[in-house]
Amino acid sequence: MRNGPCFVCEFVAGAPDAAHVTVYEDDEHIAFLDRYPTVPGKVLVAPRAHIEHAVRDLDESAYLRLMSVVRKVALAVETVVKPERTYLLSLGSQQGNSHLHWHIAGLPAGTPYQQQQFHSLMAENGVLSPTDEEAAAMGERLRAALQG
């Protein structure tokens, strides 16, 4: 993700190599399952437009609309995953993943303290490998929670 085209822009454009399971979309935003989740049901929320800075590149109204989507999707993650805590982070940099996106990660209940917080989000500590069927089922449960 540090080399090549923007993975969010490629996904929004429908590039087959950038496919993800979509859980929410509207005219301005898209939410999709992380392809390399470190916790079950980890979702990324991004503006459809290539925006790089959460503060500088969004006026207050656009920022609040984006954060409303983040909250809505986070509530769906909480309904489906039933986490001990829900982490919301905007990560990325000019060196990689520059497209603004928010990570929504539900910390599984009972996770030992030493494996919580940033530790639970670092791919270096391992990623989950859901099958296509498992990812599709998770996406369906999240979409259903968003409808309810």
C-alpha cells in the first residue's frame, strides 16, 4: 500500500484487485471490511473523494458528515461484534495510505490487557484470515445492523 495507486480510490473505482466487502455507502462516503483485519469485523470508513487530511481538507460540515458515518458504522460494529471497547482511529501518512480513512475496530471481550490498544491493531502481531464466505457473512450482518 506504500507503492502504487491509492487503495481507496482503486476500490471506489471498482478495480478488481482492490475489492473489499462494502458495509455502507452513500454519495460521499464508503465503509468496507478491512482486507487484513487484526480483530473481527474491522471496518474502514473513507470519503469517496481522495482527501488526505481530516482537519485541513474538510470544512466543518463535511467533517461532521464523515464523523456521523463513522459513528453509525461503529454502532453497527458494536451490535454485531459486541466488543469490550471500540477503537476509532484515523491512520495513514503521505508515505502510505494517504487517503483519509477511519479504522473502526472492536476489541474482543476478554482480550488480555497486554494485547489491547495499539497491540491489537498492529498487523505485525498477526492478522485474521477470514474466508470469502466469512467476510461476506460479516458484511451482511453489519449491513443488517445498519438497517435496523
